[in-house]
Amino acid sequence: MKSIIAKGLLIIILISMITNECYGCIIPLDIEFGYDSYSIPINTIGYIRADVNEGGPLIELSPNIRWDWSETSGISYSEGPYLGYNDFASAFIYSDTIGYYNYVTAGGENESGGTDSDTVIIHFYDLIMNIVGVGDEGYIAVNNDDDNNNGVPDCDESAVENEDDLIAIHLTTDPLKLYGLVTLEIPDGSECLRIWSSPEMTNRVIPEGESSHSWPASHLPSTLYVDATYSSSGGNVINFSFDPRWFR
């Protein structure tokens, strides 16, 4: 009989300890974005998310605009859902105007009264590539003449004296002060194209056998040159891209 009473008393004490330990306590809410900032091209729908690491369940993602964009742009967003423990809130962000200081804040409160929030900066930027006389779509003639009169087609050599067939490519970013890596790429299927740093073909920017070259955005050359080594029936492509990893 004594052993039964002792067991009952022990159970009561344990329950009391658990109840007293949590009575009136506040479970923390931990909200954070994966990055300090997101870089999104203009006229492109970007995706951002805020993670709820513990606590939950109420979290709301909303914009907090530092600049007044109302008359100059079409910034829009979609609220993320109100989600629970170990989940996230997401938003799709869009703008047709370049800018740096568009804040988005995720904040919330859980059922125990714990609160937290985090803020992220959105950078809207633009990349501009103009192939002179070609535009977004057009034709580049095969560079198979012999401007240096050495009996070798220019498409089969480099550093050609009197070369006059290369086409200029103008590159720029907006804003000009962009932090990260910019990359020029000739993807598979477009190997007939060659990119040069000068119109005399003295330095091939993307060496033979490689598909891309990157620069810090602050050192992006404003003008490069392109030629074609053979004809191609397919659509040949030059990709110009930006990686903001250095800014995050």
C-alpha cells in the first residue's frame, strides 16, 4: 500500500513541476530572411522568403517602401501565407523601375506572445547588352574574308591586321554601381561565336573550349566585339547575367 501511495505522490509532483515551469512563459518567435538583401532584375518576378525557425504560427510578409515609388513604378507584391512552426512566408516581388532601397519586413506574433521580425533590402537592377546593328535578334556574317592578305580566312586566326568585320557589343548595368559578378556566356550550340576585347582580335575574352567569362560588376568592359567562324542554322545566343553573391 505504501508503495502505491508513493507512486501516486511522485506523479502529482511531476505534473506540478511541469505546469509551474511553463505557466505564463513566452515561447520565442524567430523570423529571418536567408539573405541581407535580394537583387532582382526589373520587369522580372522575383521570389523571396522569410523562415520561421521556431515558435510560430503567425507571420506576415509585407512591403515597407523607403522611397515613394507610387508615381514612377509598378512595384507589386503578394503576401505570403500565415504559416506555422518551422515554416515560412513567401512573396513575389516585381518592379519596372531601378532602385536600391525597397524594404520588405516579415513580422509576427505566436500564440504565447513571442514576437520577432526581420527586414530585407530589395535591389532592382537592369542589364543592357546592345549588339550594334543586330539588336535582340539578327544576323552576324561569317568572318571568312582575308583582311590581312595572308591566305588564311580571318575566322581561322586571331590578331588580324586591318580586321574590319567584328561587331561591337555595348554592355552596361543600371545602376552603374552594382556589386557582384557579371557574366558573358556563349552556351552550348552557339560555339560559332567568338568574343574579343578589341576590334583587331588581339585578345579572346572567352577562350576556345570555355563557355563564359566573369568580371566584378565594377570592372565590366563597356565594349567588346563578336564575330562568327561558321554558319549555323540554329539560333545562336549570347547570355549576359548578374550574380549578386558578393553583395549578400
